[in-house]
Amino acid sequence: MNLDHLPQPADKRIAVRVTRDALRQIRGGSPWLYDGSIESISHEGAPGDLAVVFDHDRKFAAIGLYDPSSPIRVKILHQGAPRPIDADFWRERVAAALDRRSGLADDPETNAYRLVHGENDGLPGLVVDRYAGTLVVKLYTPAWFAHLGA
């Protein structure tokens, strides 16, 4: 499958400042940042651009996938200390999801199960199901298109 025609995320990150309540929710583990919780944004972006969420002291709070057409404006990928969102990040997230379900692959009683559970695996809006020898990818946001080649 050739993924060369897919959009690419912009090199410049979108800086997002949010309400104190939204910051509390993100730090509590919420994978979603709603458009009404955004106080300011550095610039508009395309689906899949990386958005960096800052607190009121301009300190890093989280990073996620930007979706300008969704009420869930940012799907949070990581919160806490800053870290790059690169090929290693994606490999670690997918490997952790597969590891959590490793017993299912060896179970003779089933040949169908969910490999990636979106928000529960830190990959909000992405679901991967296995049906026998077929994998089915479900994208619940266009923000993922720019990252499929990673």
C-alpha cells in the first residue's frame, strides 16, 4: 500500500492555551480537549498537525493531534514532561497495545479481537481490529491521515 499521497503534519507546532478546568482534566488523564476550552491558539492548522498545550505559566502540559473541524479540537497523545512525537513514540504506543493483548493471539478459541483501543491505548481516534488474517483500521478523526505513514 502506497501512503505517499497522504497529507503530512506541519513542521511548526500549534501552541494552545486552555482554561484552568481543561488543564485540570488533561492532567487527570482526559484524552480530549474541546474547542470551548481553548483560550488562545498560535495559528490555525490542518488535521493531524501537532498541538502543544501550555498552562498559564507557559509550561508544557500536553501534546496531541489537532482537528480544526471537530468539537474535540485536540486528541491528547501525551501529557506530563515534554517528549517528541516521532517514529519511536508511535512504535512504543503500538507495541504496548499489542503487548497488552499478546495472550489473544495464542488463544485457539478466538481469531477476532481488538488490537488497538484508541483512547485506552493512548492513540485517541484510532482502532485496529483483527479478524482472522485481516486487520481493519478505523479512524475516528481525519487527524490520523497525516500519521499513517509513520
